[in-house]
Amino acid sequence: MKQYIILLILLVSGVLTAAPAFAQKSGTKHTVTGKVTDQSGEPLIGATVLVTGTTNGASTNATGDYSIQVPEGASLTFQYIGYEAKTEKVGARTKVDVKLEQSKQTIDEVVVIGYGTVKKTDLTGSVANVKMSDIKDVPVVSVDQALQGRIAGADIMATTGEPGATTSIRIRGTRSISASNEPLIIVDGVIDGIHDLNDINSADIESISVLKDASSTAIYGARGSNGVIVITTKKGRGMDGRPNITFKTDLGFSQLPRQLDIMDATEFARYRNDYAYFFSSADGNDKIEPDSPMSKYPFPNPEAKGVGTNWIDTITRTALYQNYDLSISGASAKSSYYASAGFNETQGIIDNSGLKRYSARLKVDHEFAKWLKAGLNLSYTYRDQDENLATIGGTNWWNAAVFLSPFLSPTSDMNDLWYSGQKFNNPRIMLDHCLKNARRISLNNSAFVEVTPVKGLKLRSQFTYYSYQRHGRYYEPGYLPAKKENEGGYAKRDEYDDTSFSSENTVYYELRPKSGHNFDVLGGYTAQIKYDNNLSITGRGYTLDELTWNNMAAVPDKQNTSISTNRTDWTKMSVFGRLNYNYKERYYVTFTARYDGASNFAANKKWGFFPSAALRWNIANEKFLQKAKWIDELALRASLGRTGNDAISAYRSLAAVSNSTSGYLMGGTQQLAVYPSRLASPDLTWETSDQYTLGADISLFDGRLNVTADAYLIKTRDLLLTVQVASQTGYTNYFANAGRTTNKG
């Protein structure tokens, strides 16, 4: 490991000192400085400034300023992504300020797709590209929250809403009933490179592409049924090797957007009086008659109750957040580097909840020869989350804030309206005395080698090691009001780890002849080995609350301890290919196929084939529309294809046995019983989705009006369902492919 660290340091040091190698060796030079801005005067950070016709260049800093040595009589070319390049004759000037115009040809933007990139005008599939400039200032912890409402056909919904909680993402609806409906997430070409989107710092993201139809997702075969989210992180930019240092911080707060209109104590007393009137003997009082005096009612003077306890206010707060991001990056003609570190602390609006996240990333690559390039991509995330111990609403009507009586105080330990009344742990007591914490560690190390033996041919091999750990802790002290006498404390501890090794190898060839018959072909092979371990321990009767979960063996009676463990092994292999053809950028055809194998299916059903095809007609490039300058893009698309869903547990096709110690006592001891608990499913196979899409892409008036429209139909068959069987067999059900769903929109 030390050797790798030393190699990285030497590599980055070499990049930082590479700038002098690109200076011109002859001619009189003078220093030129200036500022590069957009049309509104805002500085463009990281814009490239080149001496025209050379590789001698510089980059603008955080204020848009630059400084460069320029030979006599030379010109400068200014470039920035998304803006039109501009060339200025320098002459004898020593200061050159430039304003760049945004590119009107947004249709030429490059979109990241499966195993490659393509111009937007060449897309045959349905792909949404999200500009990070639109969401970089959105004050959220996770990038999925920032994407809400920005992608057509994608529903992004919060789960619990607490800091660090995941979101539920549905692309073009829900297909499966028992398997996962979450999309595949790919980061820098790595499948399963993160546990969830909380693992990645949004400040490190360059672009996000969402693949929606079968033409774009079939390249991922059994993993692409629910759509694919492709994330590309930032890399070093520039030409002179000088570092660009960026620091960003933001502070703020969050709170409930509005208060629910719930009853105060006076209104609740009136309600209980009405309840007593309509339901005799309510609240244990005598029957109320129409002429009964107020003294007969449960609350003769409701106004005396006042406001009472507002339980939502009692458990919530104005939550603060702070975010800090530091990055250093740069590039020369042969090398690039990007390093970043980030810290985020977000309080939850529920008291004593919140998240701290530490993240780091290092991304370097170097061209060792014209035909050989290699690089490393390392990332680390540590999350410390204090999870919610109380709820505002939901289904737990006995202690959620909106359901509690305003008569109760934050110290109340008896709920009179819970059936006939009983002891309970009110949410304020839970917040003040219980502990619930989860710590997550994510590590992703990826290395690649890229070889270009001849023009147009590229061979790439990438190896990835991924590790994820979760450490869960929970403790209830023995003195909580709802506990029985001498019951003691309750502790729970979960330990989970997930490790995977993956290898991905691709061959790519493209040909662009003058005849206009353009094509490119991609072929590849991937393999992945993954295993996870899970340990869970619970115990009751702890007498020393100060130790919380740190001495799980300290229970008076071992029968009050429960231990469960499991290990899961997965193996996946795939071969895939894609062929793109177009004639003079007018007529496009794409064929994609993937052959997937997965260990979590039955022995004779482990492999599946997933093909797709797509057509595109760029009408705007036809001769009969050449004079229509107001049309930037006008294209029709059609695609059909098949994808699969392999998101079921590893051993679901196999028969299972279970054990129990809850039987009769024999010889003064409780015997262990082992019994069959699940039938085998020898024909269990993939859920398969056939998808049909028609689409149009329109851009008019120099990109001022852009329209993308899609109509789709998705038919999913072989749904994984639980099928009932006669209980006389000794079983109640088994797992089978037995259902269908249809999505359209």
C-alpha cells in the first residue's frame, strides 16, 4: 500500500510541475493578464486560455482572472464548456478581458450513456441529462433530493425525510411486486460503486444521465429493467498543469414548512364532552342527557384547560446545517488530477437526530504514451447518523405527536386514552433517554488501463474493489416508564459488511469515412464477485445503563439474548455488445445485446439474453430543411427492447430449513428443532420487461425552445410472486414467476 501512495504523490507532483514543458522555446514573450466572464459579468472559473495553435495555456482562477506568457504577434483562444470559443489578437496589449457567449447549439452537448458518450443529436434512446449547474446550490445532503422534479418520467420520493435517509426512485413507474424497483446506479463506469446516493458528494459530480428506455438500458441487461442513473465525477481541466483550488461553504436552517392545525387542550376538552354526549358512559362518566348540566360532563370548564401541550413543538426544532467543500484540480497535455474533501453536518427537525458526513475523492490519470493511458479513482465516505427516536405522524397512533392528547405533559408516563389507559414512553422521554445511531463507511477503489493500438480502436480494462460497512446501535434504559419492574435495559447491535470485486473489459472501434457511412461497435465482458456478512445481537435485562450496547454479554439470563448471523455470496458474469450506424448524421440505427448470468437464480435458469434495437431520423439535416435556419433540431426516435430484473435474494430458488428452541422442555432442557421451512423453486428466473418507445426531439430559435416528448409502453412478465399451496403439504406457499404488469405513459 505504501508503494501505491508514493506512486500517487510522485504522479501528482509531476503533474503540478509539468507546466514549463509546454512553453514555447523561441521568440520574444510578454505577460498578458485579464478576466474571462459571461455576458452578465459573472466570472467563469476554470476557463481555458490557449496561445492559438499551441498547447501553451492557462486556466482562470476563482475570480475569472488569468495570466499567460504570449509570444509577439500571437493570438489567444478562450474556451469554456457550454460557451462559444473566442479568439483575440493580442498584439502589444498586456491586458485582454473577454466575455464569452453561451453556446446556442445545446444540441451538440455530449451525453454519457452506457459504456461511452454520444452527442445529443446522435442519441437513439431516451436519455435525460442533468446539468449540475442547475442543482449545485440546492441545499440538500444527497443528490437524489436535488433531482426531485427535474427529470421527466422519474418519481423521486423521500422515505422518512430525516437527514441521511434514502429516497425511493421510480423511472417510468413500478414494474415489480416483490423484487426491487430501484434503478441501477453507476458512478464513473462502476456498477454497485455506492450503496446509495448519500455516499457521493454532489460537489464532486460533473454530470448525471438518466437512461429510461430499452435502447439505452439494455446494455445493462438484467440490471437495467428499472432504468439506469449514470453519474460522472469531475476531473482535472486545463492545459498548463497549474492547480485550480476551489473552496465552497454554505450554512442554513430547515424547519417544518407549516404547522398542522391540531386541537389544543380547550378544543380537545370540548371534543371529549361531545364524545361523552353521543356515546354513553364515555370517559367513565354517567350517561349524558340533553338536559344534563355541565357538571355532569367530563370537562365542565374546557377553557380552564388552556392550550395544553403541542406535541409537534415539543419534539421538533429549527435544524441547522453546514457544508464545506475543498477541491484542487489541474491538467496538462498528458495528465489530469482532481482531489477533494468535504464535510456536512445536518441536524434533523426531530430533536437529537442528524447526520455528519465526511467524504474524500482522488482521481488521477496519465498518458504514458500516445497509445497507453492509465488512471486511479479513489473515494471514501464516512457517515455518522443519529436516527429518529420519535415521529410526528405515521401509523403508531399510541405515541406519534399528532395523535397524543394535549392534556399530557412532556413528563407524562400514563396515556389515559390508550385503550383503558396504560403506561407508555412518550416521545419526549424517548428523545431524552434513548440512543439510536448508525455509522456507515464506504470505500471505492478503481483502476483502469486504456490502450489505443491503432486509430479508432480502443481497449479498456477496469478493476474495482468496493467495501461498505454499517454499524447499528440502539439502547433503551431500564428506567423507562413503560418497562416492567426489574425488566432492565434493552440493547441491539447490528454489524453488516458488503464487499465486491469487479472486472470490466471493453473493446471499442469507430470508423468515420468520407462516404458518410459512420459506425462504431462496442464489445465487452464483465465479472463480479460479491459477498456480505450480517450479525445481529439483541439483549434484555441490562442493569448498568451507562454501558449501553458496549457489553452485550452482561445479561442476567442468557435466554434474553438473541443472536442471528448470515452470509451471502453472489457471482455475476456478462458479455455484451452494441452497434451504432448512421448515414451522414441523418439516419441512425442502434443494436444492443447482453447475455447475463447470475448465481441467485435456479440452476437451469441462471442465464438470460436481453436485446434491443432503435432508429432515429434527424429531419433537420435533410436538404429540404436546410433553409429553415430557425430549426436547430428536429428528430424522431423509435426503440424496442428487453431488460431484466435480478434483484431477488441470493438463495430464493433453493429449499430452506429453519431452527427453533421454542418447543417443549425435555429432560429439563429446551431442545433445538430443525425443520424444512421453504419449498424449492427449480424454475425461478428473471423478471423480464419488454419496452416500446416513440419519441421526438425538437430545438428551435437558437435553442430558446426545446421539447423532448416520449410515449412508452412497458410489459413486464414472469413477476416473482408468492403462490399459495395447500397447508396439508406442510407448507403454505412457494416462490414462482407468476405475474404480469403493464406501464404506459
